[in-house]
Amino acid sequence: MSLDFLLEIGTEEIPHWMIPGALAQLSKLDLLGAAPSVDATPRRLVVRAKGLPERTPDAEQIVKGPPITAGDKAAEGFAKKQGADASALRKAGNYYELVKSVPGRAVREILAESLPIAILGIQWPKSMYWTDRNGPRFIRPVRWLVALLGDQVIPFEIAGLKSGNVTRGHRQLGASSIPVTIATYESELRKNGVILGAHDRRHKIETEAAALGAKLDRELVETLTYITEFPTAIKGGFDPAYLELPAEVLTTVMRHHQKYFSVEGMQGALAPNFVAVMNTSGDPDGLVKHGNERVLKARFNDARFFWNVDQQKKLADRVDDLAKVTFQAKLGSYKEKTDRVVAVVKELGGNEHAQRAALLAKCDLTTEMVKEFTDLQGVVGGLYAKAQGEPEAVSRAIYEHYQPLSMEDSIPETSEGRILALADKLDTLRSCFSIGMIPTGSKDPFALRRAAQGVVKILVEGAMEYRLDALAQGELHAFLLERAQYYFREVRGFKYDEVNAVLKVGVSTLRDVEVRLNHVARVRPTPNFEPLAASFKRINNILKQAGFTRGVVDIGMLEAGPEKELHEAYWSLAAFGPLEDVAELRPYIDRFFDTVMVNAPDPKVRENRLSMLSDMLQKFSSIADFSEIVTSGDQK
Amino acid sequence: MDTFQDTVFKLKRYWADRGAIIQEPYDVEVGAGTMCPETFLRVLGPKPYRVAYVQPSRRPADGRYGENPNRLYKHQQLQVILKPTPDDVIDQYLGSLKAIGIDLSKHDIKFEEDNWESPTLGAWGIGWQVMLDGMEITQFTYFQQCGGIDLDLAPAELTYGLDRLVAFLQNVESVYDIEWAPGVKYSEVRLAEELQFSVYNFEAANVDRLWRLLSEYEAECKELLAQYEKYPEKRRFPVLATYDQVLKCSHLFNLLDARGAISVTERVGVIKRIRDLAVGTAKLWVAQQGAA
């Protein structure tokens, strides 16, 4: 008979961002072959499965005994130790062995042992104890446990709490004690104000919020999905006078501080409204709406206060204040960083606007607005620069200079913004590397990988023609190359061997790497390409074996037929520059190898042939080292 | 409608009914109710304890000269310590909200992750900020460590922000409009204090002297800490007075901070000086409890 399974770990509210990670672990729960399906709300982690066996089958275990030559005494001793009679032993080769029968066990019993270990084995980013110092640790206190196999409770205990068949409903909408069976579990929860499936809660949030005009964003939807058991969207409003404040500030307050969606009116401008998601079924008297509006108003008042206070001292007058803000203990203050960034902008040939932007870029760190809304650094600086009459190119560059914040984020739009963003990140990387702060493994406290990825992305997508070896040397150069490899592979989708092949022949600018990668990727699917790559590999090997580096081709010595034809073919192809049509060489090379012997008896002919092959390889290796391309004949 | 003091009475009554001792505010300046010995020291060790008290908490840097409707130099916290934590602690907490007239079926309550930490006290815990209709009304913490010592029991600490909670209950937009007692506004009771202490904290306090005072209190504290080992009768050792010196140091640090006198680089160092005192005092308190 097969049985269904239900486990509900009832807890106090789990931080929303940790729930998916816990579910991923629970989805690997060992249920004797049955496939776990998982669900969660902030107050419960749930595993369900169908078709568990009632018992595990009986099995046999073979225990190896002493060698037969050890005699009867040894055999008897072995049998006794195993709790069997010596007559039960049998001979296997030169040894005795004993076949023991291992009876199957009730699955309920197995789970009663394994579940508490599995539950307390869930890894959390931060855990706590709640009974006493030696008590179990979990993300938040466990308050109830439902564990059923078929219609029976799987009995176990955690922190003195016994498993049972009684769940709890929503804190306000449900009962606090609800007996369930596996069949009634989800519908009982629903009757008691809990929507168990994240998918259903997400759908409810999205449809209701969208109907109220919310500008949905995925991250906030996810947060709200795991912060509620019964989400319901409501719409509130604020005094349109606050729309004088920059939209960036208003949306940051709404999204990050209050977890509200903003609402857009005509032409995408902010409307004086917001959409909040409650963890309850309704707001019959409008109290929740009123309360949220009241809070938002106070927050906006603060923001307006910060804005006004900050305008009393221009960014330009704050440069010296940066001396009091530490960038890094060994690397000094943000004033020193600013001086360095200005120098890097000059080094990169940035114009006067870019230099001015570099001077002002970090000044917003001393403003009240950024102290309150740290995510808005850069953005606030840009907005203030604009309000204080700095040229558009300067304020835009400041505004954009933290971009790209991730591999998905776009690079700055203006050229001044790109140069400033590049200079800022390069300075951080150079400075940190200079004092040995180099990321290792998971340790990267200054987010240098992100900075390096930003550098790569700006250089490539901004089509910037700086030589990489002019921007960075030594370990930093290698670090940037590694990030470039990552970028081209993971973000741009080039194959790893293509990236290796292109990087192998050297890097001038990353933009050039991109151009060459595009060539390789374009010719790769053509039918002749892979065999050609194999031929290049063969040529490489021939040259290596001959210990040959380079020679001058004597055209007069080339034999008419395949040899001369190959020479003409690659010269004419190479004459047209980059080898768009490199694959066309293939028949010539094949014919050459089929009919011409490189190792000719005459050493002069041999040398001339090697010279030609190396010359050809050289010509086409300015794009990529094709011997790095993995062909079907290669080992993986 | 309940006045500010009515709400305080009700909360105290509620927790008194659940076995809490009702204490009065501590008489040394603190930045939070957590710093009072009734919390900082009592959470240490294995002895059960339940206490509730209102603690006026001073945060010099938060002063706004009485001009901001929500930000205060000194705000009123209701602090509750439940040691050990009862299993139904959250239900008890929600019950306290009902007791002050909040009909939970008509409001939105959320528990959002917020792990409290005080580097100056070597203390931290795990918990939430409790949001009522989008406003934080309570900090809820399961204490894990205090004075650098792992706690035997993990007490629950509930900290109600009384000013904003009552502003919400009375539906006023500024805390200064709260009715404190019948016919008496919050502003009449406290506005002058907000204004004058903002002036003192931001403008008038003598920075050099504050630094000297900090050193003096630190010296006093260290001198006391060093005596415990050789103290003949441990019971008489003034560990509670030693702790007062820690609180003095912490408040002076906050004043210097408000005056902008502590650079970012210095900050970490000064915090560590005070934490060392707090950690030392916590150890002696535990030792003294064990010796008694």
C-alpha cells in the first residue's frame, strides 16, 4: 500500500528572502523514493509527497568472515559476534561469510527518526536559539509541527514540541488550532485565511495591484509574496505637492522603505498614489489606507526636509568635507579618492565636464538625503548638481556613475558618465589591489568583482578604445581578463573555447576582443570551420614537433599544384583583412596534406614548407588561436 | 480616546497581569531601554525575570529642535523583558495591542525581519520590527548575546515606541499634538526640552570637556573593574555602580557624535573602548551572581 505524506513546520515569521533557499533544501528531503513538493508562507514550511511505501522491503546483508584457514575456532567466534550459529556460515572462496536477513522497517518509524534531523539540518544565513543556550537552532522559533503519513501522525519532537495533526490559521483571519488530514490540509488553511501556494499569492498580488494601477516590479512582488499569508492590495494617495520632489526619491521611499508600488499616470509620470499590499483580507473602514497614507506623508516630509537642508550647502562647497568620510582605513578619505578619480579621468582623456563631475561625484555622501537613503548615492548627487546649475553633462555623469550596478544593469548613457564610472571603478580596483585587498573565493568585501565587471561592461558596450594593459597591470590585469572571460561567456553567451581562442592570441582592447569573438562565432557554424580548426591544430603540432618558429617563404620554391594553390588562397584571403571566409581554406589545406609531404627529403624544401605553414598560421592567428577550438574529435 | 498616559497605564497593567514587575525609569541617561540594568544585566544568567518599564531614551543626534513632527531627541519607550520567552509570546504581544484599543481585525500587522544589534554593548538579537498599517510600532527581539556573553535563556524583548504609537492611536500628525493628559498636549510637557537639548547637543556642549569627561568615567569604570578579583566580600562589590559608568560613557559618546566631534575613523575605536567596559561589567555581574 502506498501512502501520502505531509510535513508542516510551523514557525514565527521567517524573513522573506530566506524562504526560497529553505524550500530548495526541503525539496531534496529523502522520502524513500517519493518526490517532495514544497510550499511556504512566512509562518510555515510545507513538504508534501505521494506514494511512499508503508514499509521498506526485507533485505539480505552479506557479512564477510575470517579466512577458512583460520580454523573452526575463528569461525565460531565470528558467528557468535554476529549473533548467529556457526552452522549458518557458508564458504565463499577462501573465506567464511554470513548471510543476514535485514527485516524491512515501517516508513513511519524511519521518518520519525530522520525528520527532526532534516528539519534542524536546514542551513540558514543566520539562526537563533529560543529555549535555552543548548536548545535547537532554527531561523525563528518552531511553534507547531504537523507530520502525517497516510492518516497517522509521524511522532517526533523538536525543542520539546510534539508533532501532530493540528495546524494554525492566519493570525487574524483564522483559528489557532485546526485538526487536518492530508486531504483537507490545504482547503482548511484556505478557510482559515492562509493561501499556501506562493504562486497563488503572487498571482493575487499581481492582478490586484495591476488593477489599481501599480507599476509592478518583480523583486517587490517576491518580497510581498513571502511576507504575507493572505495578500490584498489597496490603493492610497498623497498630496500632489510632494511630486515636486524627484521621482527617484519618492519611489525609493515607497518601494524600499514602505514596500509600496508606485503608480504612474499619463506619459509615465508619477501619480500621487501608491499601492500597498496588506496581510489581511480587506480594509472595511479604510483604517489601513489611512494609516499607510499617514506614514508616507511623514516620510515624504522628511525627504523634503533633507532636500531643503542639503540645498543650503552646494556640492561644490562640500568637497573638503569629504576628508572626514573614510573610504577605506588604509586608503584614506573620500577626498583622497576624489583626487585620484579626477587624475584617472584626466588619464583617460576626459573633458572638463567629466573632470568637474569627478570632483563633485562623492560629495552627496555628506548630504542628509544620502545618509537617509543610501541606495540613492550618485542619483542624489546628480539631482543636486542639476538643481545647483551645474552643466547637464556634469549632473548626468554624477547621476550615472555607479552604473552598471549588475551585469544586467545598463552602462551610463553619456560619454562623461562612462568615463567617470570607469575612472571611479578603476581607482577602487587599483587602490585595493595596491594594498593587497584582492578578492579570494567568496571573500570580496569591497565588491571588487562587481567593479571589475562594470569596467569590462563599460569598455565593451561603450566601445571604448583603451588598451587593457594601459589600464591595469599584473594581478589586476589578470583579474580584469578573468572578469572579461566571465562577461563574454555568461553575459554574452560566447562558447568558452571561442573566448579562450580569442584571448590566447593577446588582448589589445576589449572592444577588439568583442569584434574578433563575433567573427569566430559567425564562422563557427559554417560546415568547413571545425575541420579547418582541426587542420590548424595539426599544423601547430607539426611546427611544434619540428621545433620550427618562423621562416621566410621562398615563393619560387613552392611546388605547382596544391602547395602553390594553398599559398595563393591564404594570401588572397588574408589580403581582405579579417578572415570572414577562413573556412574557404579548408579544401586547399586538405588537398595540401593529401598530396604534399611536409617532411620532404630536401631540407630546403622542408624548411620552405614549414615556413609557409607558420606564415599561414600567423596570418590567421591575429583573430584567434584556432587550435583552442574544441572540435568533435577532441576530448572534452 | 485614551490619553498618552492612559495608554501607558493600560500597557503596564497588561504586562503586570502577565507576571511582569513594573519598574520605574532608570535615572542615568540611556539611548534605549535595553541599556537599563533591568535589561542589560537581568537578561544575563539563568534566573527567570519579567519586567516592564517606560524609559525615556536620549539620542542626541536625533534631535530636531522640536521642529520635526516625528523625530525626537528624547522619546519614550515601553520596554518589556520576558525571560524565559513564553511559547505564546507573539499572541501575548498582540493581546497588548488589543488592550490599548487596536482592533486587529481592522488593521494590517506584519512582522518584518529586523535584527537588533548594539556594538557599544556587545549585544545582539534576532527579531522583527512590527508594522501596523505600514508604521513600525515595536521592536521585537530574541536576545542572543549581551555584553559579549551568550545568554542562557533567550529572553524576548518588546520595545514599544510610545510617541509614534500614541500619535497613531490619537490620529494626530505630529507627536507634539498628542494629548498627554486630559487637556495637556505633548508639546506643553516636552517641547522646551526638545528645543533646549537640541541647542545644547548640537551647539553648546563643550567638546573638549565632553572628551575629558568620557576619559574620567572610563577611568572610574576601569578602576572598579580591576578591583573585583581581590574584593573580599563579592556581594558588596559595586558592579551596579560600575555599570553606571558604562552608561555615562555611552551617553557622552552620543553627545560627541551629535556635535560631529567623532570622525568615522575614530568611531570604531571609541565604540570598542565602551564595549570593553560593557563586556567587563557583564562578566563581573555574572560572576557575582554565581558567587552569591
